[in-house]
Amino acid sequence: MGNKEAFFYSRVLFWGFGISLILNLTGTSFWISEILGTLLGFIVLLLVKNVNSSKILKKISGIVFAFFPAIILVNMGGTMYLRHTPNFLLAIFPILVGFMLSRLNKNGFKSSIFYMFVFSIILFLFAGAMLIPSAKPLHVLPFSFDLPKILQGAGIFALTSVTPILCLNDMKDKKSILLNYGTSMITVIGISLLIVMVMGSEEAILYRYPEFVLLKRIKVYEFFSNVENLFVIMIVTDFVTTIGLGFKNMNLKGKLIPFLVILALLFVVDFATSSSNIMTWFYFYYPFILLPLLIATLFPKK
């Protein structure tokens, strides 16, 4: 089955954060930033042989990568679907499902990840096939080349994709990690291209969740309504899987501690998503949270 976890958490922060931020920063040059960012990500993963195995750092990484997917998913759900549902209730589903996933034994966990990987790839190919007829390649024009912004976008792309891999993984199965990283980045670049070619860059930058708006453009004849809900499952799978991996890195023991951590996470997610100012801050500055975490992870504990 290989290390399929890397497929999910290397792209999870692009939904709602990374793709939107890079599109706003680089405009029609987004694809150059994403390709350069992918190459930079490959270089970093190839060069890194060991990561910091500190238990404290692993727990901090677990908290960060359980928190970020949770706030993005709750904010997306509250904005797009269940506007009158309290955020605290919206947070219960992904956090509890992620926690239960983390409690599976090693074989059960890997099997679950593998089946979700296959399901995600099928949905991606199906969604792409239905969106291609609406795509207009000329929407990537007029092409703009602002080198500083392109390089900044590439750095954000690499940081967003590589940091979760290095923080939540050991590097024992590097071949599998690289393969799944490459597969994951192809899907991110593919969805980014579809966003711009279907919606146009000027419209795409108006939305916090352009990938969700893109899925709403899928039409299967006139009598199939709300078909995009099926494909949103692909995005939700990334969030829930990464939350589960975050809990797994926390390595919570006993019965009381997991309960207290889940409860605390629910309250923190509810607080963060109840304020548009806090969510906007995370949207623009999440790379500055990832960077010190990545730097700490790159210094192996001796």
C-alpha cells in the first residue's frame, strides 16, 4: 500500500488557504509558482534523511495539523452549507472521526488510508473529466511575469506541501513518500489550472474557497442537482485524514487526556472560526506558523 498518508496531508492546507493565497499573489503566473514549488519540495524531501524525533515536537506538530484542517473545514461548512449551525457542532464531526481514525491499529489505519486514497483519485479524475468541457485555456492569459511574486508563491507552495510531511512522518520509506507527494501535487496543480480555466483568474481571486466554487460548476444533465456535494467528499477526506494523523502524532494516553484534548480542540476551533478577523489572519500568516515548525523538524534530535 505504501505511505499513502503523504498524499493527503501534503495537499490539505491548499484547500481554502494555499491555492487561494497563491492565486491572489501571482495571478496568471500561478502555475509557474506551483511547478517551481513542487520541484523545491522534491529537493527538500530528497535531501532530508532524518527528522527531529522529539516527542514534544511531535505533539506540537500533531496539534497544529489537527487544528488547521479543522478550522478550514468548519469555516467552509459554516460559510457554504450550514450557516445557521453553531461552529462548535460543526467541529464535532471531523474531530471525532479523526480521533477514531487515529485509534485504529496499524494495519487497519493503513487499509483505511489506502481505500480513501483510491476513492479520492477516482473522484478527482471524474470531476476533472466533467469540468474540462467548460475549461477555456485562454483564461490563463494575459500572462504576467513578476519574478519576486512567482518566487514567493513557489516558497509558499513548497512550505505548505512539505511541512506536514516532515512534521508528521519519519523518512524511512522515502520512495513511497516521494511518489505520493508527486501524485498529490499533480492533483493540486490540476485543480488550480481548472479553477482558472473554468472561472478565469479575476473571478477566482474573489473567493476564499475557489476549489469549492469550481465543483459547483459541475453539471450532469439538468435533472442532477447539487452533484458537487459528491466531490466535496474528496476535500473532506483530506481534512479528516490529516486530523487523524495529527491525533496519532499527539500519542494521547489513557481516557481522560484524550477527552480533555478533544474538548479543548473543539473550543479553540469554535473560537477561531467564530471570528472573521482570526480566520483572515490565519489565511495570510499561516506560512509564518509552518516555517518555524519546519525549521525545528529539520534539526534531528541526537
